[in-house]
Amino acid sequence: SLFQFSAIERILLFNNDKLHQGSIPHEISDLTTLRELSLQNTNRNGTLPDMHGMDSIQLLDFDNNALHGTVPSHYGQLTSLRHLLLNRNPLLAGKVPTFNQAIELETLLLDATSVGGDFSSICNLPAFDGTTVMTNCAVQSSCDCCKCCVESCSDFLVEGLDWSFE
């Protein structure tokens, strides 16, 4: 029933590890006014959701779940996206998409995943001032602006960011 609220702007269910395990509902893509979605540590599994047409989305936080598959290429076309937190999903793999249209992107966390590839499109974004790209340095990547770590190392960074929902 949560997805019947078509004008909803924020869904912040983070750190609800008591939720029953399940995938991210596909109805999420119907919420075109959604600006912030945090499902961090909520026992989500399955693949990353389709976010086509989600032009208002600024925060996607899927940190610390059991998501698998690849990062959809259209995530790089989300023009309002500022923070993409996919870290601590060890079954996420493949190549990072090109983020040439995500011109507001400031933070990308991919540590404790197997996502790699060429990150140069992120390093060259106008809003990206070197704030943060965290990646797994054990995965083959090309990234001049990345900070890398093998284990999840972004906790300190996330705690220090000025999130509007804190």
C-alpha cells in the first residue's frame, strides 16, 4: 500500500533489518516524484530496480543488502542523482555504467561489491569535486578519483555526510 501514494517524496526505511527478506518492489518506478529512497540494511535481495523516468531521485541507498546482478546503465542517466550507495552488496558485479548525464552525482559507494570498470565519466562530472567514489580495489578498475578498499570502509564517510533525512 506504500506505493499507492503517488506524490511521495521520501521512503526512508534504513536499518530495519527485521523486515522480511525480499526484493525491491517493481512498483517503486511508479513513484516519479520520489527524491530519496533509503533501503539500507533492510534484507533486500534480487536485482537493482528499474529507475527509468525517476527524474527527481537524488538519493538511492541500497547499502548492506543481498542485491545481485549489475548496475543498470540508465542509472547514469538520472540527472538529479546526487548520492548512489550500493556498497556492501557483495553479489553486485559487472561494469560501472557511464555516468555522463548524472551531472549532480557527488557520491558513489561501491566498496564490498565486485563492480569495476572505467570510472572516468564520474571523475569528470561537473558536480563531482572529488567528494567520494569508493570502490573495491581488488576489482579491476580505472579510476583516478577513487578511494578504494577491499572491505567495507565507507561507514565513516556516510556518517559524516549531511543527509537531509538525518
